[in-house]
Amino acid sequence: MSDDQLTRILFEYRPKIRGFFARRTSNDQDIEDLCSEVVVAMADGISRFGHRSSTSTWVYAICRNVYSHHVYYRPRDRKIAEE
């Protein structure tokens, strides 16, 4: 996929990505951070995407993985920041 295709996907799915995280957290800063992580993950993984699934499935899987990582590591990261 080219950069133009990634841009098109981001333009189309940005509101859905934001909504995914908005339903799971009310902290606007976390929502923006998570959306940024999704963009990075999409840019890293777009060359491996290969359209083996629909674009929406691929985007949702990235959102789910980013959020799972966030929930799992957030308590540890806060503890480290406090120390």
C-alpha cells in the first residue's frame, strides 16, 4: 500500500477509531494518545496488510490491540512514573 492509501484509510476511519476509544475511556488525552498509537501501528503494518481481511477488520484489530496494551500496561507505567 502506498502513503496515499494509508491517508485515505485514516481519513475514512479516524472518526471510528476515535469513537472506539471514546466508548472505553472518558479521558480526552488518553483518547488522543491511543489514536496516535493506532496511526503509528497502521503505518508500521500497512505493508503486511495484504487485504486478507476487510480494511475495517484490520483497523478494528489494531484498535483492540492498542487498547488492550494500554489497559494492561497503564498501572505499571503509572507506578514507574510515581517512583
